[in-house]
Amino acid sequence: MGYTSCFYVLIKISKFVYIYLVRSVKSITVIFIGTLSTFRRYKKTMSSKENLCEADFTAKQSKDLNEQDKTTKIEDKEDIKDEVFTEDMQNDEIITVSTETSSILQTPTAEADALQLTSSLGLSLKSDDTDFIEMRKDLKTDNDSEIECVASFRLDFSDVSRISCVSPTKAWISSSSKIRLVDIENGQVLRSYKSDVPVCFLNALNETSFLFSSGNEISKLSIANDNTSKLETFLDFSAGGKKSVQRRLDVFTLSPSGDLIVCITQKWTCACFSSIASLIERYDNEAKLVQSGKIQNKGKKLICDAYSLIVNSNGNICIAGEKAQQKGEYWVVVLDSNFHFRYFYDRNTTSQIHNPSSLATDLKNNVLIVNTFRDRTKRKVTVEMAKKKKELTYVAIIDENGIFRLHLPTDAFHSDGPVRFITIDNESKAWMITDAGQIIVATFKDLSKRVEPSHDEK
């Protein structure tokens, strides 16, 4: 019995020790976990304080920068307001954008003294400080010619596409991306711009404003006396209308009365049916539509894809474009002031295709047509071929009734290529562009002289 009691006592003691050790381990674990949690909370608290301090510092720094930026802007405005330009900077066009309209944005560029004018539709013009012009007035002509050259010059681009005269000595001249106001009397470029989009069909209003088209938009640039400029959208042919009707601007021009004449291709689509019409529209100087019609005769379409357009002082409208019934062939269609068909001028033959690339009108309402022709067997005529065969491009004159009068002797002066564009100023001088970008201003002595038609006109 003694051994049994001793064994029982040992078991009790062991059980007591085991329970004590287990409780001790639990207590130690709880203490450790508690300490670790406390440490983590402490670290998180310190980190939050550091972040808070950093945020406060950043906010203060941002506030200081904003205050500094406001101060800088105020100083810049005062500098612009009080800026005085020296004499050697007068030839540079400094464009300050008008803030009177919300459709005008001012975007500083990387170039010095250049600002970008942006219309509400995203089209932009930027001032350009070029004054490069090669002027000469000694262009040689044949002794017995009826032409007198006033000036011949080049600009800083060769892809000259358009001339619009504002006086007998000044004209706006453009390429696909550059616009210049030139003075041939003093041999100077007075204003310079460049565009980020292709420029088409520039028409001058005066020395300080002009209209030009890009895509389906006609824009207007106006320059005030204080040299502030405003670029605005004059007409947008993509805006409004029905989804089933698509309108595309082909060409526009200004009439002598100041109205805007526009040729448009309109496509109508409904389910499986569609139709295309060539329209002509008249707008007043506030861009309001006052007249509309179709370019047709007795219900038949005459023109598609018009590309040249002029208006005589008697209101006759002359349009050059592709024939609606014969693709790949071109002619000139003349309408009266009510958009009714009058006559057409067609020089296409069985062996030659004629392309009236440019139209102009003089003070006697004659129509001048730059006509380029090629053999039907040849797809393309090169400049070299044109130089060898000067009659390849000629300028024909027809009267206001469509009767041929004469050819202008443009081959009488020694140019670098055939003429492909012509316009007439208010002193009857012809401003011409050659294939190589040379600009020639000339006076033809007798535009009213009656001559026998050449073999091409018979």
C-alpha cells in the first residue's frame, strides 16, 4: 500500500507541474502577442505622423507654387500690355489673339514671337516671320509680243497654288500650308502664316482679312489695327442636317458684290437607295444662305467634283469640273445669277483630253481659261514635255457669251514652265503661276482684240 500511495502522489505532482507549465507558456504567448501588437500600433502611429507632416509640407509647397504662378501670370499680362517693339522687329508678325470670342484659343509655340490661332473646330494658323522673296523685273519677252512683264518672283515655297489680289501691287499668295501677303512694288512679304492643315481656295477680302477652306470648313482670319488677330469658322458644311445627307465642300469664291458662292456635292442615302447631286449655294457676308440650286440643265447633271469657280461682274457663274455624264473628262459650265444654265465650253476631242485647270475674269467680263491638254494615249504629261511643247498649256479667252476671242501669248516670256493658274487684278494685270512655282505679273496690251481661232479652236 505504501508504494501505491507514493506512485499516486507522483502522478498528482506531475499533473500539477504540467498544468503550471502549460499556463505559463500561454501567459508568455499572450504577453508576447500583446507586446508585438503594441509595437505595431506605435510604428503605424509614427508613420501616420510622418505622412501627415509630409502631406502638410506638400500642400504648403503647392500653395506657394500656385501663388507664384499667379504672380507670374499677372506680370506676363502686364509685360504684354506694356510691351514696346524695336524697329528691327517690325517686319515680324506678332499675333495677339482677341479674347472677345470663345471660339478663339491662344497656344504659345516654341518659336519666339509666334502665337497659334485655333478655331473652334481645331483648325489653326501660326504666324511665320519669313520675309524671303526673289523679285526681278527684267523678264525678257519677244520684241513683237503683246505682253509686258511687270514682275517675276519666287517665295520660300514652290508649291504655289493660289493668288488673290487685294490691289494692283498686293496679293495674298498661298500653298497647301503657307500664306503670304506680298507687295511687288517694294518687293516685300508683309504678312506670313503657316497652317497645320491643307489650305485650299484662299479668297482675299482685303489686306487684313481673307477666307480659306480646309476640308468641309471655310474659315476667316481678321487682323485688327492693333495687330490682334481673330480666326473664326465662317461656314461648316459638316455640322447639323440629317444623318442620311452628307455634304462635301468642293470649291468657293467671292462675287464682286461680296456674296459667297459655294459648290457642294451632296449625297443622300436611305436604306438601299442613294443619290448624288452637285449643288450651288449663295451666302451673304454673315454666312446666311440666301439662294440654292442644282448645277444642271433640263434635269440632267452637268458637273461633279467642281474645282474652279469665278463670278463675273454681270453675275454669271463659271464652274470648271468633271463632266457628270463622262468620267475623266472636264469642261467649263456657265450659269446666270439665278443658277440657270447659259452655256458650256468644251475642248475635248477624240484625240485629246482638255483640263481647264484655272478660271479668271477681266473687267470686260471675258472668261480666261488655263487649258492643259494631253493625248488620250498618254496618261501623264511631265513638266519636261510641257517645256518642249509650249502649246501644251495655253490661256484661252472667251467672251461673256462663250465665243472664243484669242489665246494670250504666255509663251512670249521665258518662264520656267507652263502657266497653270491665272487671276486678274483691278488694273487688268494678269498674275500667273507656273508649274515650277514662279509667279509672273504681266499686262496684255489688247484683250479685246479679235483674232481668227487657231486650229485647236476650230
